[in-house]
Amino acid sequence: MLPGMPNRASGVMWDRLVEEAAPGARARGGLSLQAIVDTAIAIADVDGLDAVSIRRVAAVLEVRPMSLYTHIASKDELLALMADELIGTLLVEQPLPDDWREALTVHARKMFLMCVSHPWLLALFTRRPRPGPNAARQAKQAARALEGLPLPAEERWKVLGIVNDYVIGNALRVATTGTARDLVEALTAADRAARPELDALTAFEDSRLADETFGLGLRVVLDGVERRFLSGPR
């Protein structure tokens, strides 16, 4: 909060979003909490998480920074709202497949899409923002996805952790590492002429980023889960 500025936001932040969305509700001062969250996410998507500030969001919305404090109590609260907003995109509207592999595949693909579309979210999660209602809903949906696994509850969550680690690892690579194409394009023409096989790196990298490659790796992970947890003695 800016020095000396009173905080006029009241109540639980998640409740404020619900109240604003209610039929007949009016945005205070022509500004809504949802617009603030959406703008902050858009800024992070373009310029990264560190670019998100109360002043920057206010400038994009063409309002005074103090106007935001009618809706949010702090930047930390804003970050928590941003995280929960995107976690909401993991929720599946239709019933999940009964088959545990299909259900986990749906979960994994939605999670991967969320992370690669908003790579700054990985950094935000390391700050452990306050969990919101969408996080609770997503956890319940994940539990339903695991219901088809004939395992004790503790081991079901282990399986989900293995799948999530695979997804996050892939998303982190996409978000933070240079590509083989960058490497090859940095070489001189003479280097590329002398080692033409280096051009194959670009095709390899393109295939790693392709959806079908993510799907192949996910199937390998689920095959391993099936062998480890469901076949023979453990």
C-alpha cells in the first residue's frame, strides 16, 4: 500500500469477487475487482510477475492507485487473487472420465496449458500465495479423478504428485530454458556447414515442445504408475 493511504477494502477477498458478480451488483467507482485481477494477469503475461504493481495496474486501468485499495488490501492479496483465478481454469465443467488414466490425462493437459500460457505463475507458486476457493475446488476434482484407482487414499495422492511433477517439469523447461533453435541460429554459417547434423537439434526441440510429445511422455508416466502401483508386489 502507498504510504499514508487508508485501506478501504473490507471482508474476505474471495467474497468480494462473488459479491461483485451477483446480479444487480455495481462496481464501486466504475472499477471492479475482477477488472483489477484480469489486468494484473495481462501485465504479468506480457512483462512478467515483477512488472505487476498497484501503480502499473492503475495506470493501465486509467485510475488513481488509491482507487484500487477500495477493492484490494495489498499487493499480496492481488497476487493470491491472480493465482486463484488461473487455478480456476483447471476446473472441468463436464464430469471427469471414469477411467483413472483418462481423468488424469485431462487434469495434466489442463495444468500444462495453464502453466505454459502463464509461465510467471510457477514463480508465484514459490511464494505460497494464500489458497482460495478455486484451489479447494480443484483439489476436490483431483480427488474425484483418482477415484478409479484401486489404491489407498495416501497412494492415490502420491500418484497425483508424480503426474504433477511431470507436468510442472515440462512447463518449467518451456518457460525458462533456451531452445535448441536458439543455439543453432547462434552458430556461424561455417560452423553449420561443418556440422550439418546440428540442424537436427531444431527439429528435435520442435518435437519436444509439440503437444504430441507431451502426450507421449504423459503416457509413459502413467504406464509407469500402472506397473508400479497396480501390477504385482510393491
